[in-house]
Amino acid sequence: VTELQDTIQALAKKKTPDFVKLRKERGQNVIGQVTVEAALLGMKATPLMVCETSMLDPKVGVKYRGYTLKECNEKLPKWGSSKIGLPEAAYWLLLTGEIPTDAQVKALNAELHKREALPESVTSLIDSLSKDIHPMTQLSMGLLALQPNSSFYKKYREGANKADLWKFVLEDSLDLVAKIVPLSARIFRNVFFDGKHIPSDTSLDWSGNYAHMLGVNNDDGFKDITRLYLMLHADHEGGNVSAHTTHLVGSALADPYLSFASGVNGLAGPLHGLANQECLKWLKATKASLGDTEPTVEVMTKFAQDTLAAGKVIPGFGHGALRITDPRYTIQSEFAQENFPEDPLYKLAKVCFQAIPPVLLATGKVKSPWPNVDALSGCCMQNYGLTQEDYYTVIFAVSRALGCTSNLVWSRVMGLPIERPKSVTLDWLLEKSA
Ligand code: MLT
């Protein structure tokens, strides 16, 4: 922890002059325009907030501290013979701006294992929940039940120095990232395996252990797809619903448990994280409706045209902020091609990739017709026997804990104030825009 803290502090020191310059000398400079459309349509593409951990280029995809996801996958330390850049190494990168060494990642893993035990109050709450409560709701409840452990909450009440608050956010972030693994695995085993739990294996890495505790497959391939999934979904700059909600709630100095639980609630929305389960459902339903018909590009083109003509949506295509195929899709697709090229759902997804974007483009209404990460992530999990679609967004949340809580650390490092944009009425907009 000391090394992690020192590295964050060193970067903070390096960045302080920039922050001061921006505030004191350039505070009134214009960096964008606020249009009526921005106010009405979700503030899309309006540069209104700061997020240090990652930034998205519409034509390149997200970069974690300047590294594309492809670079992250190549450069981040690996576990044993695995070829996947580790998500906990991505966590270090998001927090510090540096690619960690193997030794630093090993030490971080040991630290996370040390912190992973769940209090009895949390396990008994989770075990008491009815199985028909959606796993995302259970996760949110579990995170809230962990909140009394918050160091930030305690230290703030004791009157800690404002300049030290980020250290307590880091404390909570490490605890939360450590505990979300057994918490999420417990929810999975309660809902789908009658509460038969699998103990943590502390000889494994953070995500390998998560795969192990889920217990659907002992394959190294399942551990690897879990590592890849958790590395790819960790952060997507600050404006997506889960990151922005976590940031907004954190800006009121609510502790990381309260803040991230709020982000998780947003992630549970079908237009955000829940989309991955919707996409898999769509792929499966499409496959079933095709019956014995081979899904060729021609067949899927006609299928997509008919779907749109019937006023239905094709999930998994398009992204509010990307103008290319989501690199997270491409990296997962390369993994699938190498590891399970014959999987029938993957084969169907590949044909969809060829057939659907041209159909969407032809409507003239779609700016971004390319597949996003959700179009394939469920399919990958399904291949390894994780077929419980209702659980998919929880895996997303485990990953997003890395980005959202790193972001909270940096918001406190920078001492960002409470977020409080101005809202206006339609009458005001009519008058102003005339
Ligand atoms: C995400 O990963 O958060 C999603 O792609 C949504 C977004 O970026 O808005």
C-alpha cells in the first residue's frame, strides 16, 4: 500500500502545477459549446468533467492513462502462462499512471487477498435474500452493507485533514476491490447453486480467483476470459452512467461504498451494463428463430432489415461515444477466434458483424453502426458454461469497481468540489435559443 500511495502522490505532485495553471490562469477560457441539443439529449460529447484515469477517443476507443486496450493487454503483467494483461495491473495503472512490475502486481494481489474476507453481517444479509432478487440488486445491497467499514466515512467524521482524504478513499477502494470478488461469487452461488460456496484460493490472482469462486468451469480458458473481461471493462472515461454516478455521489463526499453502490445501480440499467445480457438473449433468440437455416451474411442482412422494418431494435450495435468497432469487441473476438472458433453463437455473432452495420448505415439515421463490447461479452462467458444471463452485469460491476474507485481517489487528490450543474426549463431554452 505504501508503494501504491507513494506512486500516486508522486504523480499528484507532478500534476499540481497543471491543475493550478488551469484553475488560476485559464479558468475562463472556452473549451466547448453547450447547445440546446446537449441540454436535451444527455449532454453527449460536451466536455464538462475531469476524469484522469482514462479518456475515450471516438476513433481509437478508450485509453487507460494513455494506453489503448490493445497496448494494455500486451504490456500489463500476466499471471503464469496466461497471455492476458491482468485487471489488477490495470487498476495499478489507472491509479498511478504507471505500468506496474510483476513484483508490484504480486504484492497487490497479496494485499487484496489480505483484505477479501467479508464481515458476517454482510454474508448473513446476502444469504437471507430471496433468489428472485436480481443479482445486481443483491450486489448493490451487499456494497451498502459493507459501508460501515468505510475508512473514509470514519476519518471524515473524526475531522481528517482535507488534503489526506484521498488516502482513505484509496483504503476503501482497495477493500472494496478485494471484497467485491467473494461478495459477487457468493451472490452467484446463492442464486444459482443453492448456496454451495467455493472457498477463495489465495494462490490465485484476483480475477483467476473470481473465476475459481464462481465455479462453473475449472478451465484455464475460463480464468483467462474472466481476466480479459475484467481488464477490458474496468474504465470507459468519466461520462458513462456508472462512472459519472459514482463520481457525482462521491463529489458530495459520500464514501466509496455509497458512491460505487450508486454507480452499480446505474450499471443495472438496460441501456448501460444490463445490455450485455440483452445482447446474448437476442443472439440466442435469433439463432433459435433461424432454426436449421445457415446464418450467412445474406440471411442475416435480410433478418436485420426485417427486424428494423418491424420497429424492433438490434442490441449490441452502436455506441454513444465511439465511431469505430468497439476495441473491446475486437479484442474479445480475437480471443474467441483463438479459443473457440466453432462456437455456434460466436459464429453467428461474426456473421452479424459483417451483415448488420451496412443495414444500419443504409437507414441514414445511425451515426455509429458498429458492434460494441456487449455484442460479444455474453457469448464468451456462455462458451465456458457461465450461462446465467442475469448474472452477467455483476461481472461488469466487479470490473468497473477498478475504474470507478480509482477515479474517486483522483477526484479527492485534485480536491474537486461538489458537482452541481445548472438545469433549465423548456421555456428558458425556447427563450434563450430564439
Ligand atoms: C461503458 O463501458 O461504460 C459503456 O460502453 C457505456 C459508455 O461508455 O457510455
